[in-house]
Amino acid sequence: MARRITYKYKNEPREINFAKDKYHDMYQAIAAAEGIDLTNYLSMVQQIEMTSKGSASVRNFRDQEFARMGFSDVYFIKE
């Protein structure tokens, strides 16, 4: 089942389709839609997952990095 994601990239509202079989999560989908390479980001996430005890560290890092890249207000659209 396809879903939709709404987000702002550099304060411009955008909306894309999301399919779980194509992307791991909605953040990878929006980065792909904007043409952003996540290689360094994904390796850092892997290191944080190995050293931290909970998922809060990964969430905080993800939120900060995507805000730094220019993303905000990332949500699934309920249909």
C-alpha cells in the first residue's frame, strides 16, 4: 500500500509518495526525492546504534541532521 509524505525542504512545502518496499523509512525517501546522498549519515547512524543503549540517541541525531540539511515538518499523510 502506497502512502504519502508531506515535508518542507528549505521552507518550501513538498509532498511525495512512499512505498515501504523501496525505502527503509520516510527520511530516506525524502532525501532521495531531493537528491541528497546519505552515505555518511547512514554510517554515522550505524556507529551511534552500536554505541548507544537506546533509540533516543539515533532519533535525536536524525532530527538534527535532517534539520541541518533543510528538512522540517516531516509527516505521513493519513488517508
